[in-house]
Amino acid sequence: MAQSGERTRSEAVRLIKLGKVQVNGLCQRDPAVKVKESDIVTLAGETVGDDALQYYLLHKPSGVLTAARDSRAQTVMDLLPENLSRRKVLPVGRLDKDTTGLLVLTNDGALAHSLLDPKRHVWKRYIATVEGRLTEADVSAFEEGVPLRDFTAQPAKLTILEAADDFSTAEVEVHEGKFHQVKRMFGARGHEVVRLHRASFGPLTIPEGLKEGEHIRLTDEQVQLLRDAINR
Ligand code: URA
């Protein structure tokens, strides 16, 4: 149980002694008992082990790569419990190194694939600080779809929160997730992005109090909300 990366050894021992763990359907209260690869271990009805589906929400800090592993730079995987890479938990999409905010990670490949499918229209909400004064012309351009060098972005919702000659802040909602999408959309309007933060991903928002670098395991209800978002 500890090796699966979900809990520490002492937590696992405590749960086993409390009789919460079953091996092949039978309660097992002896923490020293060895299980084989083929044994099915369950905790409160949920399978524990490499095959169990896992879902996390990370508050990504700036300066960390959205990648499985990197020999030199710190990656989002370094911020999660050990052993999750063995369980093939991977980020759903990517945030740029300097972008902060909500990142979902899972080993549920089918769900991850659907969440990233632009046809499913899963909205992502960002807070952007950009150079220059944003105007209603920018709002209309985002609404119509900003033409970029290689494609025209799908319509996006831009809400100006603060506008000034030097810097402006806005909320932007997009359902595509192309490389540097938000930065490129603002760039095409002459506004360089100086700070970008993802506040929500579909139905999920960063829980209050979850600091940069911290993560939570998604509850069954939160996973269901993600499923509902792709089935709309
Ligand atoms: N769009 C960007 O330009 N960067 C991100 O990190 C996410 C969306």
C-alpha cells in the first residue's frame, strides 16, 4: 500500500490494523503479510495498486516544467508523492513553465484524452496580466476568434478586470489548449502576457488555501464532475 504512493507506511499499517483493508475479498489485519502481484487489495472498496485509477489536482508554481521527467529541471511530477510515475500518472495537458495554477494529473488515459479533445469544449479559465491597455476591441476580437499564424483560435470569452496604459488584467476562458494558446492570442492583439494563472479547468477550481506546489487527491465527486463535463 505504501509502495503505491498513496499513503505512508505508518498510515498503511494503521489502516490494516483497523481492519479496513481486504486482500482478495478477505479482511487482513496483519501488516506483515506479503501480497503477490496477482492479489487484489482493496481499501474501503477501492482497489489499491498500480492499476487503480488516480486523479490529482496540483497548484502548479512558476518555474516548474509540465513534463513527466527532466534530467535538469524540476517537473510537476517532483511535487507529487513518489512512485506515481510508476503508476503512469501524467499531467492532463500542459502549462508553460512560467504559468501557475490548476493542473490535473491522472493515469486515466481515456478521461485525459477526452478532457483535451477540443470538440468536448471543456473550458479553462485563466487570469492574465498583459502589457498595455485592454479595450472592448480586444473583447470583440476574442469573441470572434483571434487569427494566428497557423490557425484561427476558437471564440473565447475575455473579461477585463483592470485596464491601464502600462498593464491590464483580464479573465479569459478558452476551450482549446494549443501550445502557448493564450499568450499567442494576446500577442496577436499586441499585448504581451507577463503573468498567466489557470484558475479553473472545466468544473474544477483551485481549492481555497491550496498553496502553490501543493496538491489534493480528487474526490469521487470531483472525478464525476470531470466526466460530466466531457459528456455534455
Ligand atoms: N496558454 C498559454 O499560453 N500558456 C499556458 O501555460 C496555458 C495556456
